[in-house]
Amino acid sequence: MTIVKDRPVAGGLAAARKAMIDSQLRTSGVNADFVLSRMGTVAREDFVPPGSHGVAYVDRAIPLGNGRMLAAPLVQGLMLQEAWPSTADKALLVDGGSGYLAELLRPLVGSLEVVSPDDAIGAPKRRGDFTLLIIDGAIERLPEGLVKRLAEGGRVVTGLLRGGLTRVATGRKAAGEVALLPLSEVGMPVLPAFAAKSEWSF
């Protein structure tokens, strides 16, 4: 994963935001009007350190400190488009640490609860009724506790790490379980809290 440093932005951040939409999102198949509207409105520079404002719209992940990362714009664009949120959704977002995806998603759903990766892997106090689960980062396993928080038929959009590659993946809860289907290959931060359990061998 390439880490970027600040640099001047020709035309200012508004021009960089438009260039992100035209040269990163549209060219990669992210064309849903609601995605382009939100990503064209929300200022990514508000979710990165001051020294990184000039690179807020480049197609690379940006370090935020303490191991947290803001994924490249295409990651959030693909996730939102695959999720196809609606105001009928009760959404649960596992935030990768930036708060950016939460800001994009909030007005698109009926309600939104945001949790950290560490809180997400804990056992739920009760079975949930969330209709949409989005995980802002790549995982190796989907914890049973998160599956229990989904209503039957609830949708999942996440990053998935397999064989060293990360992809956007989707799934739906059926008969109490979720099977994830890998889709677009795209580089994204990996969430250590969702690493696969180690297996002993003799």
C-alpha cells in the first residue's frame, strides 16, 4: 500500500474533488448518482491530518496515525454503490478510523450506528435488526457477533482479504449465516481485528 505525503493542489481542493469523481470513480464504474453526489459534497480533507489536505483526493490510502487509515476514494465509492442504501435501512458501520464513510452514509439511511473494529468483534448483548452492515476495511473473517446483529435478509458490504489481495465483497444473511462473494479487486487497508484465527498444525 502506497503512503502519500502532502503536495500542492492545482485549482484548489474543490477542483481535486471534481477530478476524483471524473478520473477515479466514473472511470472505474462508480456512476450511481447518490454516490457521486455525496462524494462530491463531503470534504475528504476534513477527515485527514492538516498536513495531508493536499493529498486528500489522490487514489491512495492516507495514514491518520495510531494505525488508522483513510482508504482511497474508490473504496468508499464501490462500497456505497454495492450497498445501495435507502432510508428504510437501519445501518451498522464498522468504522476504519476516519469517520469519512460514516459522513457519506448518514443521510442515505434511516438510522446509522457506528462502531470501532474492536467493539465490533465483541459478542452482542442481543440479536440485532440491522438491515445493512458495512465494514470500512478488509477482513479475513466475519465474526459471528456481527452476523447476529443483522436481521434475516440483511446485507453486508465489506473488504475481503484472500491470498494477499483485497476485494470489495457483498453478502446477505440467510438461515442465520452470511456467505461473502468477492467482487472488485481494489487495494484497501486491512483491519487487524478481523484477522483469521490461527490454526495449530503438528
